[in-house]
Amino acid sequence: MDYPLRLADQLRAHLRALRKQRGLTQAQLGQRLGLSQVRIAEIEARPGVVSVDQLLKILSALDATLVLQDRADVSVKPAKKGEW
């Protein structure tokens, strides 16, 4: 399933949902990444402050990928004021 995102805050629910779909606790995901459960909780709560490198590692551990889509090639409504 695809999860289109426009804002970093939208990652919060998606990261948590992916982890739960994989049947992982925060502690188990942390073990896969060499991170503590507390750090996974922080990342899920504030994903906008994590580095792109760390985000890609988390997504990889969840068997997910990050896809950039060229919006010039897609029929999409223009972003609202304040959105990208």
C-alpha cells in the first residue's frame, strides 16, 4: 500500500502502522536497528527531526521504501497555502 505524505508529521501514524503491521514492538524494532525502545518512541512521536539516513534505515528494517514522485508527471491538485 502507498502512503502519500506532504508533511513530516504525517510520518508519525505511518511509521507506527508499518511497525504494527510487521508485528513488532518498539523494543523489537529498536533491536533490529541497534536503538533503544525510547529512541524508537521518540522517532515515532517526532519523525520530522530524524535524519534522512536514519529514516531510510528504519524503513528498510520495516521492509518499506521511500519513493519520490515527480508531481509534474502526475495529476495532483495544487498544494494549499503553507503546504509543499
